Amino acid sequence: MSRLAARRGVFEILCAEGVRFIFGNPGSTETPFLDALVEYPELEYVLGLHESAVVAMADGYARATGRPAVVSIHAAPGTANALSSLYNALRDRTPMVVMAGQQPQRVLVQDPPLAGDTVAMARPVVKWSRELSNAAELPVVLRRAFSIARFPPRGPVFLSLPKDVLEGEIEFSPEGYRPSVDRLVTAAPDTIERAAALLARAEKPLILAGPGLSFREAWRPLAEVAEYLGAPIYASPVGFPARHPQVCGVLGWDLHTLRKPLADVDLVLIAGYRMVVNDPLNPLISSGVSVVHLDDDPGEIDKNLSADVGVVGELSSALSSLRESLKGQLKGRESRYLERKEKTLASAARARRDAESALQARWDRVPIAPARAIAALDKILPDHTIVVDEAVRASPYVKQYWSSAGPGRYFYYDGGSLGWGIGMAVGAQMAWPDKRVVAIVGDGAALFGIHALWTAARRKLRVIVIILDNRSYGAVVAALVEYKGEAFKRGIYPGCDMEGIDFVALASGFGVPARSVARPEELEAALQWALSAEGPVVVHVRTDPSDLGPGHPGRPN
Ligand SMILES: Cc1ncc(C[n+]2csc(CCOP(=O)(O)OP(=O)(O)O)c2C)c(N)n1
Ligand SMILES: [Mg+2]
């Protein structure tokens, strides 16, 4: 054991946890912290120019590495700015340790500037929120922070570090420190047996495959379960390959496309999917339908749907056990399931053909149809490209037409707080310098997270940012059109239009070369140009504001 200042202790622990980057935006309350960081060249401070972008970059880094990312922000103002992206991290289960500076504890009672109850500010958007009350507790608090961030449901944690507390002393030996690990729970075998028995009896099962299946490649055993059963799959490509032959539709935010298929089932198997909101006045899943629900978070089971069987545990091993149990129970009855599988394959193929003809019908349109822009990306970018999707109303097109959309290659967010995509791509690119990361973002979304471009430029990261510019908040227009009220009748959409933003100039201002594309035949050349770049680039695509996504009537002209 040796005695050292707590501010150094922070970095000793970060090093012991295997941390390499601290994503941050600084202020004067972090002086002791920043000063000590100079002594730790193995740790690098990654500056972001707004806390929302800082946390989005950390989100990308954590989601790519699978390990908690570390963030440093400034007191109450920095915490306030970080909240929108922390909300995303919480909803998407991104492990993250966020540290915020705080005025010295001894003067906090006097309400100094920049101080505030940051622990309370952060609490609703993190798993655990805490102020360090004395230096001695630092090793316990920080170790616990990493551990909490990593156990299911994973997520961000928040620590407030008062200036004077960091200047106190701790007893610490790096050799005695045990780094955090992922703590996983194994599902109880009897719940798996019961789930398999229900599945084996179902006449018309349907599978909802969610983002949670990307963790430890849990989608692989689920695919085998689906293949045994011959059941149709509706999948979020974050967790399950969109082009699996049994995928009949993709899952995102909008669940209205699920109504029809769900109307004709007797069992739903839900795995790692948390977005089902079952409005009691208009249920998506009726009470007569059996529900088998698997998640690593016990809080998800019975939250919105009463499960007939709820399986709580790490999904990859739970689904492998389910597969084995099901194999046993289906023995001798395989032919029955083959027939079901033929039907599923035919309907999945039909859905793909319909998508293809919808694309062809929009191929030459000017302004460019968003689907056409995604098809161009699919043609030009190599299969192993990583795609980050914050395309908002065009997201369903990314899921449909980016043929490699699947776990580890496609990233999407359930948080929905705009400004995530560019930062996410920058963080993922830092984690994977040898891969190519592409962010596809709406014009509105881009402007909430544009600061991350500067970090990409400074670090010469080869991120490609595609801005789909329909000069509007299409999602809000879409909602008003569906509402069919006065706005729709008069064709006036308050607060939805934002003509006049020069994205090429904006990108250049951050040091990022950019090109603008207005006609579909220019797309391929622009994307080739982007691929050949040595640093970050922006491709600005002028898209059709009347196209509000597949299945939507669109904005009337
Ligand atoms: C921080 C934040 N503010 C506002 C919203 C509400 N909102 C949801 S989608 C959207 C429009 C997004 O516009 P854009 O990125 O251009 O995509 P489009 O809808 O045009 O496809 C808005 C304003 C939000 N989700 N998050
Ligand atoms: Mg838009």
C-alpha cells in the first residue's frame, strides 16, 4: 500500500481497468484531475466540443469495444448538456463511467457558481449516481461504478468529484486492485424447459429478435431455434441479420407494421427486444397469445406484457439451452415444421421482392429518394463496413437496403435523443481504426451532434458521414400527417422546416471535406470519392422531403 492523492488514484484505477481514452469537455472544477492526468501519458483525453457529442462518442467507443467508456464533464453546466446523450446510453444499455467536476465540498453550502445537485440531475438517466464524500472511499466507489456499469442491464453511471475531495489522500496499491468484469446470470433450466414445451406446442409462432442478441452473438442460437420452428422472424438488425431467409420484416421504432403479422399468431417469442409498448386501448399483442420472453434484465419480463414463460439470463447460453431442449421435444415431428418453414421463407422472399420493386419505382427520382441513396451505399461500400443509422424517417430504408445490416455491423439507437449518430461513428472508428465506419444521419439529427466532426478531423479518423437532407424534421411532419388535423388539412407544419443550411460549408468549417449530391446518378461517384479519403468526409445528399418512409403516404406537395 502507498499513500497518494485521490486525483492520482482516479487514474491508477482507470489504468488498472484497462482504460485508454477519456472522452471529455473540461472546466475549472476539474483542475486537480486535469493536472494529474499529465502524469499518465498512457491515458488520452479526447476532447469533444459539446458534452452531448462527448457522451455520444463514448457511447460509440463502448458499444464497439463492449467495455465501459470513461467520460469527464464539467460540474452542473456540463452535466446538464450531457443528459440527452446519457438518456440514449441508458436506453441502449451502454456501459459508461461518467465523472463530473464539482466545486469544493467545503464551500458547496454557499452555492458557488457552476455547482448544483448534479447527482440528482443525472439520476434519472443513469443506473447509479453518487458524489464522492471523502477521498478514502474513492477506490470502492470507482470499482463499484465500473462493476455496476457492466452488470445487466448495462448502462451509464455518474460520479461527482468535488475538487477538494480529489486533493485528499488514499491508500492504494495497483497490485491489490481487481478490475471489474461482466457479471452474467445463467437462466434457470426449468424455465427453459417450459419455454421449449410452449414453443413445441405452438401452431403459429412468431419471433421478435431484438438488439440484445448482439451481445455474445446470441443471435446464432436464436437463428437455429427459428430454423427448427420454421417461424417468421421480425428483427432489429442491431441484434439479428436482416437478410436471414426467415426475416419477414425489420424492427425499429415504428411497430405498426407488426400489427398485421401479430394478428394471426398464437405465440410470440421475444428475445432481447424491449420496444414492445402494448397500449391497453389498442393492444399490439392480444391477451390470448402466449408470450415467451427472454432477456438478461429481469425488469423487462412482465413489464408491458405478461409472460407465460419469462427466461432471465445471458441470452447466448439461454438460447443455446433452449435450442437443445427444443430439438429433443420436436423429435419425430420435424415434417410439420418443414411446411411452416416453407410458408415463412415464401413470405420473407415476398417482402424482399416488394422492397425491391418499391426501390425500382423510386430509382431516378429528383430530389433523390432516401431508399435510392441507401441502395447506392450498398453497392459501393464493402460488406464489412460498419453502418451507424440515425437516418430517422429513412432508418427503415437503411435496415431494408443495406444488405449487410446485422450484429456488429449495424448500429441503431432506441434512445431517440437526436445527435447520437456522428459521435457514435467517431467513437466506433476510434475503437476500430482498421474498419470503415459510416454514419447515415438526417439533416436535423446531424445538427444536434455536429461537434463530433471536429474531433474526427483532429484525429484524422476515416469516418464517412452521409447527411440525408430533406430540409425538414420529417418525423414530426409524418406524425402531423398521421394525426390528420388542421396542420394536415392546411399543409402547414409548424417548426418542421429548416431550409438554408449549407452543410458543405459547415463541414469545411470543422476541417472536414464535403461534397453535395442532388441527382441520383451522382451518388456513386461521390461515395467512391468518400471511400478514397484519408480522413473524415461528409457526403450531403439532397433528398425528397415528401418521402416519409416505407408505408407512409408521405408529405403532400
Ligand atoms: C433532442 C431531441 N429533440 C427533438 C426530438 C424530436 N424529433 C424526433 S425526430 C425529429 C426530426 C429529425 O429530423 P431529421 O434528422 O432531419 O430526420 P427526418 O425526420 O427528416 O428523417 C425530431 C425533431 C428528438 N427526438 N430529440
Ligand atoms: Mg430531415
